[in-house]
Amino acid sequence: MKKNWFYIAMLLTFAVSGAAHYTGVDSTVQFFLAGTAIIFVAGFLGRATESVAHYAGDRLGGFLNATFGNAAELIIAIILIRDAVNGKPVLFDTVKASITGSIIGNLLLVLGLSVLMGGIKFKTQQYNVRMATHSSSLMLLAVIALFVPAMFASNMNHEHLTILSLTVSIILIAAYFLWLYFSMVTHKNELADEAVAHGEALWSKRTSILYLIAATVMVALVSEWMVGTLEEFSHRFGMSELFVGAFVIAIVGNAAEHSAAIMLAMKNKIGAAVEIAIGSSLQIALFVAPVLVIVSALMGQTMDIVFTLHELAAIGVAVFIASSISKDGSTTWYEGVLLLTVYLILGFAFFLIN
């Protein structure tokens, strides 16, 4: 009965949010209705991910959740890029701020909550040390790839900056696919976690995959409805576009990862939770951001890959502490507190930026 009530609430809040969006009610009401709906939809996506992980394993299950979760953010960003190409270039800044927010949100908020909640239930949680080491190296690659264009941008004209942005994007996409091949093919066994009892899956393999796809579509729709209210909502409450992009949009876009990672960590599947959090950040930095640069170029106006000093500092700080905490292959609840503390500090700093 409790499960049935969850699905009824999910469908009801999703329908009400959609109705509010298409009937044009007050933007603040739309924002909160969409926020309520996405909590239930993200929970549905988390259950679908857990069921898929039962059949595919924690590693692939975490990767699928990160990929499907980031699909919503990719859709949102493409919508913003389309608007920017159509005469709203300021939205490019919002897109890059949302990329920043996604990276630090996954590394600090999603990983922090997962480690905290899992650590409260289990004193110490273990996962593959080699995977943790490689993930730390990839996070540093992401920082370097974003730092270099910003460092040289002031000495380049627009044409050369465009060429650099496209070149870096292509290199990062190639590096990301080589990482997938390395981690899932050539060194799959070395990077796998020890088997953890999964119990019974909620649904069959086919049903789990179908529900995973359906949940992703629902997350994308609710996220788009919420993004449509953000500009008026941010002005009404005096929030800067940097804060909205880096924290509000990012938190909405990461709702799926929040739910799934925490659920898995509380079932002592910290390897899958780490894969969702860190894997999602890597996917944003090494794949989604470069793809957005290429998509914008195809639309006729290339978005450069130059981030502001504030954004680079936030990403660098997030990578530094996440790498420091995760590289030993074990976690405790207090390490989750450390990650969340850094996230709160960055959040207040971004909020106070004019």
C-alpha cells in the first residue's frame, strides 16, 4: 500500500505541475509545484536505477544513473543555448554556471549526503581503491582542462578562442570515451567493487529499463518546467544569475542523482553511490560541457569554454576535498559532513555575489 501511495503521489504531483505550467499560473507557484514533483520523480528514478543495478551490477548501474540523470541537465542546457543563439547571449553565462553547479553539486552535495547517510547506518564503507585513485586523477584533468582556456583567453582574439574551445572539447570527449573503454572493458575486473548482496529486484530487467527511461523523461519535463520559471523567480527573490545557475538549476538537475545515490549508500552500496556522484561530475566536465560547446557551434554561435575565476575556484576547491576524501577507498559519516560544509560555504559566497 505504501508503494502504491508513492506512485499515486508521483503521478498526481507530475500532472498538477504540468497543468500549472501549461495554464500559466504564477511563476512562484509553478516553481514550488515543479520542485515537489521532481522529489517524487527522482525517487522513482532512484528505484529504477537500483533495479537495473541488480541486473547490471553497481558499476554499470551507477553509470546509467549518472548518464540518465545528466540527460535532463543536457536538455536544459541545450534549451538555454537555443535561447542564447536566438538573441539572449547572457544565457551562455547561465549555462556555464549550471555546469559549475553540477560539478560541485555532485562532488559536494550528492557525495556528501550519500557518505553521511550511509556512514550513519554503517560505521565504515569500503569501495575499490583503484577506482577511487583513477577518479581523482580524472577530476584533476577536468580542472586542468577548464583552467587552461581561462588562463590564455585574455591573449586571444575571438576566432582563436573559438578554435581553442572546440579543440579542447573534442580532446575531452575523446579522453572520456577512452576512460569508459578502460574502466568497463580492458580493466573492468580490477576496478569492480566486491559483490554486495542486492536482494530481489523490484521489477524484471525489461521493466526496470523501461521505467528508467520513463523516469528520465519525466525528470527532463519537470526540470524544463522549473527552468521556465527561474528568471522571474530569481528576480522576485533577489538572486543573481550566477547563484541561480550554479545552485538552483544544478540542484534541480541533480535531483535524480541525490535520491539514487543516497538510497544506494544506505544499503551499503557505497561503490555505486560514489560512481553516481563522482562519475556524474566527470561526465559533466569531460562530456556534457564539451558537447554543449559543439552543439552551440552547430547552432551558429559558439559558446566558449572559458569559466570565471569564481567558477574555477569553486570547481578546484570541490575537486580538492572530494579527491582527498575519496582516494583511500573508504568513507565515514564525518567525511560527508566535511563535503557538505564546503558546499554550504560556497553556496553563501555565490549567493552574496552581485
